[in-house]
Amino acid sequence: MSETVITEACRPVVEWLDELTKLVDEVPPVDQPMRFGNKAFRTLIDRMNENIDERIKVFCGSENFERAIPELRVYLQESFGSYERIDYGTGHEMNFVVFLFCMFAIGAFQASDMVCAINKVFQ
């Protein structure tokens, strides 16, 4: 089976997700009783959100893309779980699917990016 090629359109999103993976390693769990999620999750989300608008701007260079940032930001932020409840579920995954849908709908991703969007970005 051949490896999925990262397309130029998907590359900025893949790179951002790789950075988030490193960020997870930089934010150690808080030593606490563990009935629910670890409070370090909030630190992780705070750090992810520090420059999220600037990062989203890199996802597409097309004219008027900045107008889509407020909506994309909400879907992207909600993709990683509930800040208040410190939980994660299928609704959060659906937010990521909607984020990807929006990237296709606004033309940031094209049909030729579909395999990469599913096999690299979503996965």
C-alpha cells in the first residue's frame, strides 16, 4: 500500500497538527485525583489558542480567506474537546469534520486534496 502524499493545500494544517502533538508532550498532566479529565487539558487548550487566528491565516492564501477565520476558529477549537467539562466525544470529532468541510467549501482544499485530507489531516 502506498503512503498518502501530503498536498500543498493540506501541508499547513498537517504541520499545525504536528505542532499540537509536540505541545501535548510539553504540557505534563497535573497530579490530581482522576475522576474526570486532567486539568492540564485547559493549559494545553490555552496554549493552542494563543495564536490560532494567525495559524488559520496560513491555512489558505486566497483572497477574502480572512473573512472565514471566525467560523473556522470555532469549529477548530471545538474539535479538541470541552474546556469547561474537560471531556471529548463524537460531537467534537464532528466539529473537525465540519472544519474540513468548510476548507473544501471555501476552496482552500480541492477535490485533489481529498485523500490527504482524510488519510493525513483527519486521521
